[in-house]
Amino acid sequence: MDKLVLYCKSYAPDINRVENLFNSIIKYNVDNIPFYISVPESDLKLFKEKLGNNVNIISDETIYSNIEGWMGQQVVKSQFWTLNICKNYVCLDSDTYFIKPFYISDFIYNDEIPYTICHEDKELMEWALKSDLGFDIQKSFQEDRDKVMNIFDRQGIYYDFGPSPVIWNCKVWKSLFENYITPNKLSIETLIQFSPSEFTWYGEWLLASNVIPIYPRQPLMKVFHYSQQYHEAKHKGYTEHDFKKNYLGIIMQSNWGAPLNY
């Protein structure tokens, strides 16, 4: 069983973005961390033809059989641990790519204990105050997290346990299943339907259960959540070289039609 693997859940419309991610991993993966991609069974042939044999491509259905829509993607990501191929996994989105060499030590604190993405997202909240997004991002952020915090009877600081990529320990997911989902006769689908954020379920359960020690890290990638952020950064003259000082890579979120690379 591997100490750590990289994992991306994808599908046919994102194949060019996954190829971009794959090429960056080939270039910068110094410790040769194994890379897995899961896609719908119907997309397997397409991805294998595009990416070749240097990546492990499996079907979503081998992870979880009942898959539908966006929430189904979250369920699959959160159930990758059930394959029993690793102790920890870095869950990547298709629109991610690395911009500098990375190592196991970027994700693992000590022995087999990973870092946990855990922060207050102040940079995004500060930016949003002066941006015309059409909604109150801080209010939305807190309301979403309240739902899960209340389940586990936690009060206090609102934490963000994302964005992707996140580093997940399989023991934490297993503990959530054995000590909360099963005793309460629920399912992972039920949880995602109630609060569609697998990041939050993982993080809040970790805080509640203390399955592993928490060694917090800020986001690993520079994320362009909105087109306004991208255009502002370009206008100010930021380059990939600038982002290398603080980040392993960049996420060009595909939901606003971002280009493949910054």
C-alpha cells in the first residue's frame, strides 16, 4: 500500500485539462508519486488513448456505483479510500497544473500523517468585499459550514478545508463511515445531499474525532475562482514565476471558461 498517491476525478469534457495536469505531473513529480485518474466507464477508452500507460486510469464505478451529476463527483472523490491502495491521497481537480517540482514532503508532515488544508480564507473574503459577485460570499461561506458544524456540535472559527487539491487521510474517511454514517443509518450520498462539500465533511469530522493530528497548511495552489481575479492578476503583471514563491501550481477554474494555463 502506497503512503501517498495523487488522484483526479474527471470526465470527457475535461480531457484537455487533465492532459495538461498530467504533463505537469510528468515534469515536476520528483518523488514519482503514483497518479490515479477515475472517469466514467464510458470514458475509459478515450482517456487511455489520450494519456497512454504512464497513469493509472480506472472507472468511477469501481469506486462507487451510484453516480449522478455534480454531487456524484463529490461522492466518488470521498470514496477513493475504499480501494485500499494508499494511506493518503492528494485529491486534484482537472483544471489544476503544477508549476514547480514537488515532493512527498509537500503533502506529508511526518511518517504517514499528512498536512491538512485548514484556513479561514481571509484572502478571498477580503478580495470579494470590493468585487461585484452578485452575492455575499462570506455569508454563503458561513451558512454552508454552519450546517456541518451544527451536526458535530462545534462552535467558533469558520474553517475552509479546501480548495482542491486537498490531502486526505484514509483513516479519517473510514472513521467517518464507521463511527457516524453507519451507526446513524446514513450514506455518503445523504451527507453530500445535506451539505454538498466533501472538504467540509472531512475537515469537521477530523476536528470532532481527532483520528490523526492536524498539521494545517494554506492552499497548495493559486486558485482563480472567478474571471475577475484572473484579469486583475494579469493587469497587475503577475506571472507564473511570481506564484512559484508561494504555490505548487495553479487552478484555472473551468466553471468560468478559463484558459488551460495562466
